[in-house]
Amino acid sequence: MNKKIFLALVLTSTLMGSMGLAQAADDLSPIPKVSEAWRFEVTPYLWAPGIKATLGLDSGLAKSADFTSNNIVSNLKSGGMISAEAHKGSWGLMGDLVSATLQHSGAIPVQGGTATIGDKITLQQTVLTGAATYTVASTKDVYVDALLGARAIYATATLQVNGVGTASKTTSTLDPIVGAKGRYRIADSTWYLPFYGDIGSGGGTTNLTWQAMAGVGKTFGSLIDASLTYRALYYDMKDGGVTQKTTMFGPQVAVTFKF
């Protein structure tokens, strides 16, 4: 009888230990849990994109601006980058803000010629994306939200040319977007692959805008995630806009606080 009791205790302890390990693994899963309780995320991040833009200043001089990821920090005069999400059940809201003022001094070609003139180009851009989301896939390995929203862009370009003068122009636009975002868990681990994509058009001054992001991340429990991704943002404004064709692309480091 004692032997049977001992075996029963060992079996019970083993089962409880297995359940504890499973619970611990579940707590460290990078896949969000869909429930009727509110959950929130706030993500400050640093995005160091290279920027290629065709400027429309109506000045007859500079027609392009080129900021690379290598010198983005030295060119950055001010800025802020943060995103946030709120979810209840399958529904949610998300917002993302990128605001930066870049300034670059050098020499530019005179339009239609080969001569160069000393200049200073200042490009101030604020990009605000907001959307409603709905969870379309939620398993132990995959989480996907569909999204429907809008992106607002406010851009000001200023060109100062030695011996010539200053030209400045401002454009703002608001465009509807559709897209999806989510993450894929790597081999039942705490590592995951985050992804994001959207596309839109229809604003008063925009022909097309899209955004994409992908990379790798790791969860550190129920409170913190960290990720390293590559992100690209493109928009093409109609004639009359400050930046007819602009591509922002580069690495992004983010820390997400969950509560």
C-alpha cells in the first residue's frame, strides 16, 4: 500500500510539474492572447531611415533631397517616434507617430545644368497613422490583425541657396489605408517574426502611399517585448506637393511595454 501511495505521489508531482512548465512556457509566448479584458501596448522606438525625395519647391533649383541612414543622426535636428495599441476581444485601435526635422548642407546641381551651388535643405515631416483593427487569426504560433484607417502627412521643405535666397513650401494630406499586421512565433520559443503592411490612396494630394515592416523580436515575459526590424514608407504626391516621390527606408529598434 505504501508503495502505491508513493507511486501516486510521484505521478501527481510529475503531472503538476509538467503543467507548471507548460504554464510558464505559455506565459512567455510572444503571441498575444485574445480576451474580453482590455490590453494595451506602448512602443517607443528609434527608426533611422535613409530618405530619398523629389522636392517641388517651384524654385528652379533643387529637385531632390537625399539623406542616408549613415548620416541620419547627424542630420536629425529634432524628432519623436512612438506607437500604441488598445485591444478588447477581437477589436482594437492603433496609432503611430513619426515626426522629424532633418537638415543637410552641401552642394546641389542647378536644374538643367552641371554647375553646383552651396545650399542647406531642411525637411520637416510628421506622419501620423491611425486605424481600427480586427483579429483574423490567433493560434499558438500566429497572430494577425486586419486594419482599416488613415495616414496623415505634413511636410515642409526649405531650401537656402547661397547668393540666391530661400524657397519654402508646405503640404499636408490625409489618405485612407488598408493593411494587416501580426507576428509568427519561432519554434515554440520566445522569439518571433513581426510584420506589418498597408497601402492607400485617395487623399487630395496623394497618388499612392504604402508602408511595410518585417524583422525579428523577443518577448521577455508579460510586460516587455523588444524587436529589430527593417521598415519602409513611400508616398507619391501629385504635382504641387512638396515631395512628389519620397521613400523612407532603414532599420528600427523598438521596445514594447505591455499592460
